[in-house]
Amino acid sequence: MKIDSREIAALAHAEPAAPRMDMYASIHKALRAFMADTLLGLGRMDVDDDLEFALGCDRVMQLLDVCRAHLHHENQFVHAAMEARQPGSSGDIAGEHQQHEQAITALADGVNHLMACARPTRTAASQALYRQLALFIAHNFEHMHEEETAHNRVLWQCYTDAELAGVHDALVASIPAPEMLVVARWMVPYMSPAERTAMLADMQANAPAPVLAAVLAHVQPHLTQPEWSKLMRSLGLPAVPGLAH
């Protein structure tokens, strides 16, 4: 996909006149943040520091696990919803999902190869993995744009917001707790304040108190103190001093 000035201008008019339920918005913010941060970390990794090297490789593997799980969630819930009311509408992106599965496997092989490298060959292998990951992320950014535009058009035409919320809730309910914490770490800090409040207020109203407490503790270190204070006020909770960066 090549973006020119006309395409960029068209994006300003692509949103619906009234806000609609957007299942892609928050998770895609999380994925973009996780992908970008992981790529930057890989690029600056000190391959001669064994601990930093191990943590950097583990970070890439964690990203790949999240990407693989995300593909499965979309296939099982979002694509199934699209196909139920507009058969064939998810076909192109479903094909890209298969390509992404293959790319994820290749990247994991690249990480395993890098981890097995002798110290003198780590630099070249890490640079090769960095470029491979950069291309994967570049394609994913284009892929997510297509979902946020073309797929949302189908979903908005075929479903009410209440129905879409039901699909979204079923998807979220299927996510294991450890995966949810990883996603929350990258989702909550990179949401707008209003999105952050909406997500956590819903959790506050519907999830057990220990679940909300665990998520808040997990994300607090990744919010600035003003962001944390604003969030606590919006949830009616005390802004107990804690870690922030």
C-alpha cells in the first residue's frame, strides 16, 4: 500500500458521522505500541551483555506470542461475525493472517537462531532479526489500517453497536489472565484518557475487585504521575503514590 496526499486526506472523512463501537481501536493501539517498542529495543540491545541480550530476545518472543493469539481471536470472533452476515468479506485479510502466521514462525526461528549464536556472531544475527521484524511490523501497520477501515465498514453495516459489544465481550472473556495482563500493559498506557477510563470503569463495574486491582498495579509503572492521578479521579479511587516513569 502506497499512501499519497489524496489517501491521507480521505482518511479525515472515513469515520462515521456518529461514533460507533470499534473493536479494533484499543487492541491496535496496544499492538502498535508493543511492536514499536520491541523493535526499538532490539535495535539498541547490547549483544555483549548476556542479561540484556536474553531479555531482548524474550521480549521479541513475547510480542510474537501476543501477535499469534491476536490472529486467532480475530479469526474466531471478528471474522466469524463478518462471514455470518456478509460471506466472503473477511477473505483477503484472512489470507494475510495465514501469511502472518508463517512470518511469526520465521521470526521465532530467527530469535532461536540468535540465542544460539556464539558471542562474535550475535551482532550480525541481531541486525538480520531487526530488519526481519521491521518488515513484519510495517506490514502489520498496513494490515491494521485495512481492518480499521474496510472491516469496520462491514461490521457497522451488518451489526448494531450492542451486537458488536457482545462479540467483543465474548472475545475478551476467552483471553487467559496472563495474556490479558500483557495486553493491558501495552493497551492502557497508550489509550487516550477517555478510552482508559471507559475500559477500566467497565472493569470496575463488572469484574471482581482483585482483577481491577491487579490490572491497575500492572499498568501504573507505565503511566506518568499526572496520567495516573487523572485515571484515579475518573474511577473515584484514591491516587495512592506509586511508581511512574
